[in-house]
Amino acid sequence: FDYTAEEEDELSFSEGDILYVVDSSDPDWWKARCRGVEGLIPTNMVESASGDGSTGPMHDAAKRGNLELLRECLSNRMPVNQADPAGNSPLHWAARSGQLDCLTELLGVAQIGLDKTNKLGDTPLMLAAQHAHAHCVESLIKAGADVSKTNNDGKSVKNMSLDSEVLVVLKKHNVIKDVNNGFNDDEYNNDDEDDEE
């Protein structure tokens, strides 16, 4: 709902604004932040945007490439490494979706969890490789992502992608030795021999 502050310590807001709750210890008046301004808000005039177990606004912004919303979340000091129900941070979502602008913005945050794992043990780098986002793989490696980490299935970034562009990036950074798109020389030679018969 719309609310106009009646006291100096209150915060005015409009319907649709995202308010970031700083202190919810009082059941009637929460301390919140909106567009960098803090104040008290009446709890009966707002509803939760992420209390249903879904992703929060920062996760959604990173997933959809909404750089403006992501920057707003960061300026309002939302926890940058907060996990959604599957254990994914906003950086996981930016990497998985190939949202390079959002990924770059998140990498600029000093406390970013570069190698944080989700419930499957995947890091943002693994998800970027798995979903064939070579530009995100490049940025994460340059930022210092751990290329040796393995997920719950024992896989590392080395064997998570057959995408040629991802493989070129991995070879460039000496993560893998050769770019062969998953075929070894023996398989190639066997196919040639079969064709000749």
C-alpha cells in the first residue's frame, strides 16, 4: 500500500516499492530501508516479497539480468551471499543464466562468495560452464574462482561442459590441456575405420 510518513523517523513508500527490513523486533513498526533512506514503517501496510520460500529480489534480478534492481538491492545492503531454497546465491543465478552485467556487478562486491556451493555442490563457475556461458566462465576464472573444486557427483569444471567456447576459455587458463569436444583420438580413428569397411 501507499504510506506517507507522519513522523520524522518514519519512511514514506508507494505501492510496489521494495522495502528492505533492517529491524523487525517490534511487531507493529519495523525499521526498513528504501532507495537508501531508513525509517519506521507500519507492518500492516506491507507484505513479504520472499517469505514463501521463493527467491528474493536479488536472486530474481541476477537471474533475469535486471541490473537496476540488483544495484538497488546492493545499495540497500541486502546480503549478497544469501542462499535460496536450493542453496543458490545471486552469483549462482547470474552465472547459470549468463547475465554477464549482473555477474560483473556481483564480482565487484568485496564479500562475494566466489566459490560458495549450492545443495548439489555446484559453484557459480560450474553452473556457468554447464550452461555454456563462456563469457561468465572467463570472468569467474579471472576473479579467482577455484577451478579444482568438485561437486557432490565428483565433477569439476573440467568435465562439466562440451561447449567449444567454454572449452577454449578453460584451455586458455590452463584448466584443461586440449579442446576436443568430448571425443578422443581413438573414437575418431575407430569411426574412420568403420566407414572404410
